[in-house]
Amino acid sequence: MRRPVTADLVGAALATGAAASLLAGPLAIALAGAGAAVLARRRSGVALVVLAVLGGLVGGARLGALAREPLAVRIGEAVVDGRVTVAEAWRGGGRLRLAVGELAGGGPVLLRLESGAPPPRGAVLRVAGRLERPRTSADGFDEAAWLARQGVHAVLRIRRYEVVGMRGGAWGAADRLRIDALDALAGAGEGDPGAVVRGLAFGADAGLSPGAVADLRASGLAHLMAVSGGNVALLVALVVLAAWALGGSRRHALGAAIAAILAYVAVVGPDPSVVRAGIAGGAGCIALLAGRPRAAWRVLGLGAAALLVWNPHSLFDPGLQLSFAAVAGILLVAPHTRALAAATRLPHVVAAAAAVTAAATLTTAPISWWHFGQVALAASVPANLAAAPAVPLVLWTALAAVAVDPVAPAAADGLAWCAQWPAAWIVLCARGGAAIGAAVPAWAVPALAGAACLVAARRVGSGRGRAAPQPRLPPDGHGPRQGAARRRAAARALPR
């Protein structure tokens, strides 16, 4: 087992301090004990304790900022002529669209739009509506607690709005890039396949029909509509292939990959899930690309620690847990895909897709069961395996359409039109996975997994119980040297 290095200890110290800011009592005592133990064993113990205290102080300050409710006194007020800036992309479909915005002179609010087309991200709106409290519980989902972890404590139900401008600055430039990118994908159409193209590429899932949303959730494919570490990995793969095709070196490919990740996160948006995807997916990809696979774990740990310090509530956030668990599962199996392909006599691409899908599904299954009370293993594994070949086709074709749109709009429309066909396959996989999940009983998958483990354990046990076969020695006179000696003696005994 390898010894922890400085990066591991720094990440552990920051994460411990951030966690201590959530539960100051018992964790503070544990932090003090851990600091004393480190002081006794390592020369760098003082620095680690300082880092832990720094993480706790910054995390506590962030918790205080997230807990402020500047709009508490205005709950129930009718907003007649308010100014709101849409800060993130819209989620949901049908008559319910959601996004986080910033109310001028107030603070962050959840925007709830029940009619009309959603305005673009970064739009400044003149709205009429009403401020309300978030719902405390709806179908087992505590909206108030979920929003509070993001520092949002009010909901603005919009009755009507008017776009009066766009925000400026760096995020304004990113907003314009996002609008141009989505316009480049107009050739994919307005149906569910076109919505899947936009959602898989840039997290814009607001155009899906309610039936498609239900199928994606039931089949375990809903994660495709949220930008994740997998999107970042595919983006890096595309950039690396392009750099090497143009004759670039590993260093050129690494620099281009980092720039592409930063640009991609800016275009998709500053949502916490997107930032997590950029850190989690980028850490593994860049470390592997740099030729240091073990460094992926260290960068992943440092990224998780930084997110915890920035928002200690993320420790209990299902999104962070699912993102990092999936990337960890992929990092565990990625070095063994070639050996798996050789053992199963499958093509490496097929074996790698199966191993990565199974690893991500199995590592996230306990988290899904804990938070949501259900695990769609029977539907998720076959649906993800069937949809896996279409995912890079959709993403790479969509990104190619966005790249060529400024110089060849007609070619971009053609590429976007082509992207809708693998996206239609993903919609079909979601429908089939939902049907499988409804047909297979909940106990079937655990029972089959338990039976497989029992059979494997019995085979291993029977193999250990049998005595090892002993090598059979040849009879006397038939060894390799004895046979030659006898032949020479017989030859000498013959009369001459």
C-alpha cells in the first residue's frame, strides 16, 4: 500500500476542516485529536493542522453566506416590475421550467416559469409574479433543503416577463457563446431527439417531453442530460485526437485539453454540477494524458476537498457523491480493460464500454438507493450498454457542428441533422430500459447477483479443498538420462 504524499495530506486536511464546519462539536474534538496525532508523527503536522483550521474557517464563512435570507421579509409579496437576471440554464419541460436567477436588490431566487418559451441564460428580465417559500416536501423530495444548500431560500413564480437586456462581463461573453452554440444545433429539430442532442452536449434539457423524461429516469439514462465527467472525458478524447492528427505532441494535446475543458464549463454554465464534472472528469483525463495515472486519484481528492471548502453542504449532496463515485469506479477499472478483453475474447472497445458502464453503475447504485430509495440495475445496465455507442457520436457530431457553424452554417445544419439519429437511438434505449425495469421484479437482480457470488465462492472453495496434483515420475529406467545409460551399456555387451 503506497504511503500518502503531500497532496493527499493537504486534501485530507482541507476536507476535514470543511466537514468540521458542519458539525463543530464532535468533529472539532476529532480534528484536534487528529492534529495531535499528526504532530507526533510528522514534521509537517503543524502545517496540516493550519490547513484544516483554514478549511474550517473558510467553510464556516461560506455556510454563513449560504444561510442568509435577504428575501425572507418579502415572501408572499407580489412582484409587479422586478428585474431578474437568469443565472443558469433552464431545467424541466412541459409547463414547468426551473432556473436559478438573481433578483435585483434582493438575492438569489428559483425562477418557476409555467408558460411561454424560456428566455436564454444571461437574459435580464422585467417580470411580474409572486415570491413564495420553496416546497418542504413533494413526492419525497425536499425542495427547500435542496435549494438551501445552494443559498436559495425563495421562489419567484413568474406570470409574465419581458427581456430587457443581457448581462455583461465575462459571463456575458459565455452567455453569447452558449446562445450561438445552441443556435448551431437548430438542425437537430425540436422533437425529443433534438432535445437529447442539446441536452447531451450542453445540458439544455428543457425541450424534452414528459414521457421522454420519465423513460430516461426509469432506464437510468437521465444522467446523459446533465453534463458529467463522461462528457468531459469525451471532449478531451476529441481534442487529443484532433491535436495528434495535426501533428501535436503530448504537451500540445494536454494544453488544448485544459483550454477545452475551461471553455466547455463556461459555455455550459457555472452550475455546481458542471463545476463538479469539470473537476472530476478533468482530473482523471488530464492525469492519464500526462502519463501519471496514479495522480488522477490525488487530483480527484484535491478537487473534492476544494468543493467541500467552497460549499460544505456538498458533503451530503447526491450530485457530488454520484459524480465522484462514478469517476472513482471508472478509474478503478480503466487500467484493466485490455486484460478483460483478452480474458473474454471481446473487442477492446466492447470490453471497455461494458466494464466502464458496469463500474459506474455499481459504484453509484448504493448512493442512488440511499437517497432515492430505488436502484434501476435491471434497466440501467442494459440501457446504458445499448446507448453507449451513440453517446460519443451525438456529442462529437454536436461539437463539430458548433465548431464549423461560424464559417459554414450549412455544414453545421447537416451535422446537427445527423446528430439526431444516434440521439433517436438513445430515446429508444430509454424506452426499452423503462419497459425492462417495469417488467423485472425488484428482487430479481439482487437474487441473481447473490446466486452468481455463491457459485463463484463454491468454485473457489472446492478448488482450495482439493489437494494439489503431484507430478508423476517416470518408472525406473525410463528417465531422460537413465535410458541413454542403459543403451550404452547394452551396446558394450554385444560381441564384436
